[in-house]
Amino acid sequence: MGGDQTRAAGTSRTVGIAWGLLGLNVLGSAGAKTIIPLPRSLIQMVTMGALVAAFTLALVLNPRPRIRAGAFLFLLTLLLVPSVISSVHLGTGFGALFRCTRLALFVTTLWLLSRWWDGSLTFVRYHIRMYFAALGTAAAGLVISPGAAMPDLYGGRLVGALWPLTPPQIGQYAAVIIGLTVLLLLGRRTAGASAAVIIVASIVLLALTHTRTATVGLLVGLLLAIGSLVLTSAAARRYFAWAVLCATVAAVGFSSALHAWFLRGQSQEYFASFTGRAKVWDALLAAPRTTAEKLFGTGLGDKSFGGLPIDNSWLAVYNEQGLIGVALVAAIIIVLGGVALLRPPSLPRACAIFLISYVAISSYTEVGLGDASAYLLHLALAASLLAAPTETAPPRTPPGRLRLPGLREPTAPAMSSPDLEVT
């Protein structure tokens, strides 16, 4: 018995490392200037090496692929079809084929790790640790060199001065961490002191980024997630009531300050055009396309059009993977949302609702739903939370509390058995 528990604990840690490496891969290689200049080729080598290492670890843990079949991974795999069809024409260069290979490796690694998707909160803890570490680099950069961490080039918004992270990236990671930790605290699955450290630190970093999309996504996502628990949880009802009260007071008493924060010194007209994004969107939609390009897109690229960022997941997918890609991405969101609504109220379901709603809101001004990205990783976490527990899984130990530093759990949960084997 002791040997089985030791092996299960070792497997759990290795799965967590593989998940963290997937997170490192999607950190990206473009961003602000760092204190110590890092060549983009070196950053790309690190991120791609992390993906290869994650795949290797997953394959070592799951050598005879035993997987949890599900609609999310099936649809994500189908998304490779328009990606490959549009990319083989090399309309966007050989980089398109490289991005297809990266997406294929990313999806394959998720398939291998799906063996351990059992509807528990295990991967939520992996997610929080992973992105809290990323936020730690941004906080360290702020302490070491405040000028480099909040440069005039980005309007004084917080960037990554040690690792090149943009303000929207930091805001996204902070918002997701805040939402998941609040829900764990609500469900009494984490220690109050640890949760307070994580939440307060992340709120400060989110405020310093002035990221409107992340803030709105966090508030709406938490509202929906906590609202899904109000009928079964007295604590959720208290949180919900306090949230509505605080939001009302803030809207009335601090309306001018909130308005100024959201405008970020921009004019009303510029804000109404989504900080200039609307011009790029109009140009993209007006561009002439062949029937093949409308159906399959022009190939995976850098999510830009005419040299300007698209900053909209749906239009980026339409541009690179066509209408078929848009339909598949929409199906992923709809299927995950539908499954979440059909599940009985629970903390994992609430976490999944938060992630799905956050990604859906962010997709309007952020890109990433058609390629390997943090947003797809958030949806993969939601899929793991919505997976039905396996009947053959051994009894689980009571869930541990989330702790700092290290966030070590008192007892590692036993890894569940798969329900499907592919040989």
C-alpha cells in the first residue's frame, strides 16, 4: 500500500511538471524589453523545449496511450485539419508549418495527460502554481527595476522585466489566479492565509497592468461561477450578496475614478473603437478572399493583418483557419458551456464556468483560441474539471489545502485509472 501511494505521489508531481511546462510553452517570446536582454531565438528555444519536454514526460507516464475521450479534445484535434490545409500552401511562409507542428504537439500532450482528468481540483492547483510563478517574475522585475517594469512605451503599465510579458498577459494570469483561488476559498479547499497572499498580490499586479479585458472577465466570470453555487451553498450566497453590494457601492461612489481607470487617458472616441482595433477588423473583413481562403484561411501566422495585431480571437481564426476553424472553436465553447450547465452544482463545475466565461469574454479583444495558447490551456483545465470521475478510480484522500511557499499538498491524490485505452 505504501509503495502504491509513493508511486501515485510521484506520478502526480510529474503530471504537474508536465502541465507547468505546457504553461511555459505558451508564455510567448514577444513582449517588453527585459532588464537583461534575451534574444528572441533563446526564448523560443526555451518555450519550444518546454513543449517537447512536456510531451516526453507525458509519453513516459503514459507509454501505451490510455486516454479520456471527450468532445473538447476531439474538436481541438479537428481544428488541426483546416490549420494544416491552409498552411501547406505556405501563404504565410514556413512558419505556418512550424506553428501547425507546435499545435499538433500541444494537442497530443493534452491527449496523453487526459488520462488523469477525473473532475477533481488537482489540475486547478497545478494551474495556480504555474501562473503564480509567472507573476512572480513580473513582481521581481518590478522590485529590481521599476522603470523597466513600467515603461513609457506601454503607458506606464506593468510588463515583464525579467521575462518578456505584456500587460494583457500579466493581467490574464492574475485574473485567472484570483478567480480560481477565490472559488477554492469559497469551497474551503485552501487555507485562508495562503489564499489571501495569492489574491492580494494578484490584485495589485492586475491593477498595475490596467488591463480592462482581464478585469471585466474576472468580475463576470466570478459572478457566473458563484451564482452557479447559490442554490446549494450558504457561503456562496453570502459571497454573492457581498459582491453585489460592493459592486453597487463602487459603481456609485467611485464611478469617476473607475471611468478614468478604464479610459487609461484615452479619448472616448478611441475607447469606443476598442483602442483602434476596429479599423484592423474592418480592413480584415473587407479584404478579398478566395473560396478556399474563406473556408480554410491563409495558414497559421502571427495573429496580425497588414502588419497590425488583430486582437480578436474570432477574426484571427477566420483569417488563419477560415470559417471551418471559426465553427470548430465556437463548437468547443458551446460544448464546454453546455456540459457545465448540465452538471450538478459543485466546486469543480463552478471553476469550469469561471474559466469558460473568462475565455469567452476575453476572446473579443485577445487572440489565442486557434493556436497553442494560455486560453486553450484554460479551456483544457475546464474540460478536466467537467470530466466524469472514473468508476474504477481508487478512493481519494481528502483534498489538501493550498499553501505557500511551494503550495505543497499534505497527501498527494491517487491518480485515477483511465476509461479508454488506445494501443
